[in-house]
Amino acid sequence: MDQNKTPLFDAIMEYIEKKPAYFRIPGHRFERGISQRWKDVVGEEIFKFDLTETPLLDDLHNPEGSIKEAQELASEVFGAEHSYFLINGTTCGNEAMIASSAFSGQKIAIPRNAHKSALMGLIIGGAEPIYLQPELSLEEGIQGGITPQAVEEMFREHPDCKGVMVVSPTYYGICSDLRAIAKICHAHNAVLLVDEAHGAHMYFSKELPEGALEQGADMCAQSIHKVTGSLTQSSMLHIKSKLVDVGRVEATLHIVQSTSPSYLLMTSLDMARYELATKGTEMIENAVALSAYARERINAIEGMRCVGDSLIGKAGVKALDTTRLIISAKKLGISGFALLELLESEYGVDLELADYINVLAIVTYANTKEEIDRLIGALGDIARKNKGGNAIQNETVLPAIPPRVITPREAFFSKKKQIPWEEAKGEVAGEMIAPYPPGIPVIYPGEIMTAEVWDYIESYRVCGRHLHGPADPTLSYFHIVSL
Ligand SMILES: Cc1ncc(COP(=O)(O)O)c(C=O)c1O
């Protein structure tokens, strides 16, 4: 195919040039109805792209023209058989992958560290989850990978499992051995679904781990907006498989996507694909080079650490996306949360996230060396000012996965009761709790709050550490299922 083509962008340009008298949705009629105050700042041209389905502009839910061609171009770039533009992020991609692969009580293996959209996919489809525990990289205090051995064991116990989901790379750039996991899945006639929200750029550099489709995954969902050049909320779902029921995936996408898909988002996917197809290697290798430069300089700062290849081969880590900088100042006694706050408030350096031990910087092709130098300079300054602090210890050992009484779907639709946290032991959880670090949920809706899990959460709560998931993160109360 001619990757220089931009079918959706071209179709919109042709439509705009026709200057039609416009009586469709959206109501703002090109740029005319947009707030002048907004246009004074950002200009007006972009608003002309905010259109709707017309014969020229095709229909995301039944593509036959420019959107179909744009999706086919994307398939070619990522090596897929079918690709779908998502305007509801990888959130809806994960939901569609899960709900179309296992439903109505069928089994599916889900990593315990999955994004919350996996839980939503289980709620939509009603599948029965078999949870896989990722390994832990204790020294760094982060989640490792899912091992092929864990998948093998799961199939021994659940030979009727319809599929396995893996998050690879994770937020921290940790990649599991997808090639080996795909082989195991296929030997059991099950699909491998990969949440590749953070990995679309890896297809464009030999210095980065291979992408999921290159390693035999049947489906993957990618947040093109997270690591390449499309707008927030725009993602892609790819299929490369004989095992996937394509019609069912498409039907599920209708459930999880708006019937008014944004042409701005879809055009941004068309244009991001074009940029990647025509200069992706150069773009992504710029990010790889910038992060290698940053890693080396940060590791030369006394008290700072930015992990790299030493992670590989341990804790289920097959490979590492080196464009993720996992930085720790724990030797100086500075927690990840405090480091994030310092960098932002004192130095104007904004990082993606923090846990108790680390901060995470995402380096993309669009970062500049000047920005990297600001980060390095700030870390150097912080290290100088905090010499001699008492080192922080990481201690993460996860409790056993508690027994599940009902499916996440049953738990979601059950009546809930709010009770004091102190009384939650032995009850069926109505909500999920993921203590940070390592951010792995220790209880999911529908599971019994064992004493071990309760004690583990309590040890975080009393220290005021971050608890993700519950309606009240301070746990003055907790939601249980009232059976
Ligand atoms: C691992 C993972 N999967 C899925 C998602 C959801 O992606 P999106 O923001 O594109 O909906 C995220 C978002 O942060 C994520 O970190």
C-alpha cells in the first residue's frame, strides 16, 4: 500500500473545500459556532475537522471508504490482519478484547495488575476471571512480568480457559515473554490478548523489544496517543489470528464506542500512522537515544538511580522499553511521591507518575534534549541538597490472591453496603483496592476479604500510603456486596 496516503485527512479536506451548506451534527458548523475567545488563542482551522458521517467521510461503525482505507494502512504498518480506530482509548480496546473472547461464565486469564478496563471487560461480558500474579522486582519495588510458567500452570488447572491477557509493556516498560506465552495459549486453542497501551512505538526500533503482534499475539490494543502522535483518547485495536471471531470483536466495539466518533481523533490516528510509516524509525530512535543519554547521566548522580538492562532476566522481565525512565532517590531518603512533587514545584519538570520508591518519566520522539537536560539538572540539584538522608527500604511481598465467591459482573450488579473498614474482614468485597507500590490490586470485587489481605491493606492505610480503587481512599468506610 502507499503509506504516503492519508485517506481520512484527504477526504475531510475535499469535503471542507466543497463548502456545503451544513445542516448536520455537530452544531458549531465548521469553525463558525466555536467560542471566539477559544479561537483567538488556538486559531480556527482545526475546528473544521470536527465533522460527522457523510458519504465522503465514511462511518467508523461500518467503514467502506476513507476510514476503511485508513485502517488498512494501519494494519500494514503494524503487521495486523484487521485494525480498528478507537475513539474511546485502549480502555474500550481492552473491554472489546475481553468481552469478545470470553463471556457468560467462560474462563479468561487476567493479570492481577491489569488496567481497570480489564475489570470493565469482565463486567460487560460476564466472564469468569482466572487471575495471574505478575512477578515482583523487589529491589526496584515495581511489578515484573507474567512468566510462561505461570501461564502453563494456569492451563493445567483450567484447560477450558478461552484466553490470556497480558499487559506488555507495562507503564514502567516491563515486557513479558509474549512469544513463549503465545505458543502456550495456541497449544490450548486459546487467544493471547495484549494490552499494549504503552507499546505502539516499539514496532519502529530494533533497539526496543518486539511488539505483541510480532511475537504471536492474537489481538492487541495500543494507545497511539500515549507514545506516538495522535490526540488523547485515540487508540487502535489490531487482530492477527485464526482463532479470533472478527465479527464478534466488531459487534463488541459497537457496544463500547460512541455512535458519534470524533473525526478529529480519527484524523489524528490517520496522520500519526502516516508519520510512523514514513519516518517512524528515525522518530522512535530519537526517543531511544534521548533516554540512553538521560539514563547514563542520571546514574552518574550520587544517590540517584535509573534502572536499565539489569532488570532483564529477573522477575519475569523478558525485555525493557528503555524509553521509560524509572528513577529513584531512595538512597537519599526521598520517596517517589516526594521526588515527583519536588521536580514539579521547584523545577517545573513534570513526570508521568510516582510510587513510593520511584518516579516515571516517559521519553518520546517529541521530547527535546533541552527537556532531558532540565530533568538531569533538577535531579542533580536535588541530590546535592539532600546528601546524607536515610535510605528508604522497599518491602513488598504480596498476600495470596483471595478466594472469589462471585464474578466481577455479579459483584458489580449486586446490592452494596457501606461498612466501617474495621468490619470488612470475611466480607465479599464490592470494590477493588490496589496499594502503591506496587499498584497490584490485592482484592477485586467478588472476592473474600481475607485476614491476610486486610492486614496488608491496613499496613498501607496506617502509614497514609496511596490506596487506589476504593470510593474512599482513606478507608474510613468500605463497600461490600450484600449477598
Ligand atoms: C496499561 C494500561 N492499559 C490501558 C490503559 C487505558 O488506555 P487509554 O487511556 O488509551 O484508554 C492505560 C491507561 O493509562 C494503561 O496504563
